[in-house]
Amino acid sequence: MAGRPRYAQMLQLRADLWRVPFAMSVAAILFFVLTVMVDRDVARGTLHLPWWLSVGGPDDARAILGAMIGAVSTVLALIFSVSLLVLTMAASQLGPRMLARFVRDGVTQVTIGLFLASFVYTFLTFVVMRQLPSHLFVPQLTLCCGVVMVMASFGFLVVFTHRIAMSIQTQNVVARIVGELHSVVRELMTGEHRLPLRPMTPAAEAEREALLSRCAAEGGALPAASTGFVQEVDVPGLLTAADREDVLIRLLHRPGQFVMEGATLCQVLPAGRAPAVAAAVRRGVKIGPQRTLRQDIEFSIAQLVEIALRALSPAINDAFTVLTCIDWLGDELRLLDGILTPGLQAGLGVDDSGRVRLLWPPLRMGRITKTAFNQIRQAAKGNPAVTIRLLQTFAKLAEQAEGADFREALTQQVEAVWESASTQELVKADRADIEAAYRAAREALGARR
């Protein structure tokens, strides 16, 4: 919660299909005006172009322009159709939350933008070309530039086709989700080290509980101004405001959690100073209609879980996708256990003198582990392959898990999987494999106690 990462900013700016094509079309219009001005000077005789920069007479120019306009408009419609088909497939097989990932793809946006810009450019060229008894104007430079733009557009079409073919493969989608999480988490952790946060210790935990009790009993409530998900929390800004007004701010929601308009967003001590920091809280806590990866680490985990649950459904029944998601979920938890600092796990922000000024719901490995595996474990009941892979993943994580909270959460998951498997009617071979995986997970967890 250290501020918006640069990577997440870039993703958010590109999360649409119109901005880049519109900008490229405007650029094409400006470029058209520039080339036409040059062609006007050539027509007046004040400027000369190289002899090879020509496409022939007016009949040749019209034929070339007509062919380019027809080809570009046809392919542009095809690109939109393919894009909509991919979005439909992504929504049905991977979940509606995957749509933004496909929409913000740079290759798709640039390809649409190139074809739209080429269409606008060639159409304007067709409009300005004149052949009158007393006047003949064939914009040679403009025509040649239009030919280059169309050729570049069709070159990008090949890249676009390859991109689409690769992007709809589930393993590539999962790998991209994990890659984005890794980038965002590293930027968040780098920013978090610059924040004055108190590490999670027994003393800090006791102080936290005491402050929570005071806030609940004496704190002044500030309501949420809108309904939606908490997308971003400006921790430095809130710490500055709390220090300036000499108050303690307790946030009731972390990024990714849903809040309703009018519900208590935070509590302020002393209660009488709550109005003084109301404006800072509204600026510092951004609420939007959807979850994002800016500070919501659990969002990428939820995306993988959603893909796995859809793959487990009878309509899709894709066990290999589930196993892939479990493998990558294990890797995400390994990463988070290694870099989730005690400061973030404590949820205590302090001022320069060390006094606690900000409280927020801490993000801890126990909760993340449940988010990653609870729903998959529950939906995979009766599926020996998924059960075995879950136990194998827990065993691998146990070999590297450092925190007691994380190891306890893994132990609970192992026991829950075994309890569920014990109640199922399985063939002898499957039960033996599950029991072997369970013993291996238990040994791995016990080896480092």
C-alpha cells in the first residue's frame, strides 16, 4: 500500500480499446495535412519531389486508393470480429475478470489503430484528389505515404494473429497473471521499505489490539462516499494528514475489499478531529467499480482461482488447467512468503517519533493461503488428481516456508484435504497415492518445526 506502482499505472492507462486507435487516427490526420501541404507546393512548382516518388496519373491513383480503402475497411471489420470472439471466449472459459487483460493488450490496440489510421488517411487522400478541365491535383507524396501505412498495417496483422493465437492459451494467460503479480509485488515492496512501518512483534501486536479496542469504543466514524472496491490507499498521504492533525486513523478495509456507500470507511481518534481529516481520507482511499492489481495482491490469486474453478466445472472439465493453476498458485505463495515484510503484516504506520498514526487490516499469509486453496479444495472433492497435486504443492511450499503463520495455514490445508479425501469412495490405488502424498506433506511440514 505504498503508492501506485508504475507498472500498474501503465496497465490502467491502457485498459480500453479506443484510446490508442483514436490517438493514432488524430496523428494520421495531422500527418495527412502535412503531406498535402507538401503536395500543394509541388503542384505550384515551388517544390520538387524525386522522380521515383510517384504512383502515376489520376486513374492509377484512384485505382490504388480504391483498392487500399476496400482492403483496409474489410480487414478492420475482421479484426474487430476476431477481437470480440476472443473476448467472448475469455469471458466464458477464463472468467469476465480476464476481459481487461485482453482489452489492454498493446498489439491489439496498435493493430486496430494502424488500420483505422490508414483508413482515415487514404479516405482523406481520395477526397482531396481532383481532376478538372482547368485543374489537376494528384498528391503523390500523400499517396506514397498511404501505401506505406497500409503495408505496415498488414505487417502488424501478422503479429496480431500470432498474438491472438498465443493469448487464448490458458497456460500463457496464467503465466502472464503471475508475471504481473511479480512485477507489482516487487514495486510495492520497494516502496514499502521507504514507509515508516512498525514490524510485527508481540509488543506491536498487543499495541495493535489495544488501539483497535479504543477505536471501536471511542473513534469517530467517516463514511464511504461511494460504493465499490477499495483500489488504492495512499499511506504516505494519510500518515502526513494524521501527523498534522495529531490523530490516529484506522482503516476498516484493505485494497480489494468491497465497501458500500455510507458504511464506515475508517475510524478516527479522537472522534472530535474526524472532520479535520475527512478530506484527506477521501483523497487517500480510492474506491472504484472493479478490483485492480495496484495494491490488491490477492486479486491475481483470485483470478487464478477463478480459472481453476471454471476448469473444474462439468461444462469445461479441464483437469490439466486446474493442475497448472495449482502449480502457479504455489509459486505465488512462495514469492509472497519471501517478501511480505513484517511491516505490512503488522499493519501499523508510525510518524517520525514512532507514534502509531495509521492502522489497516494486515495482509497475512494465513489469509492468502486460504484465498488460494479453499475454493479449489472444496470444488475438487472426488477428484484424486487435483487432491494429490494440492498435497504435493503443500509439501513443496513446506520446504521453503519460513513464517509460523504460513506453516500453520499449510498444515490446516493438508489436514482439510486429507479429511475430505477420507470421506470419499475411492479405488484402492487412488487412496494409496493420496495417502502417500499426505504423508509426504506432513513430513515436510514437521521437518522444519
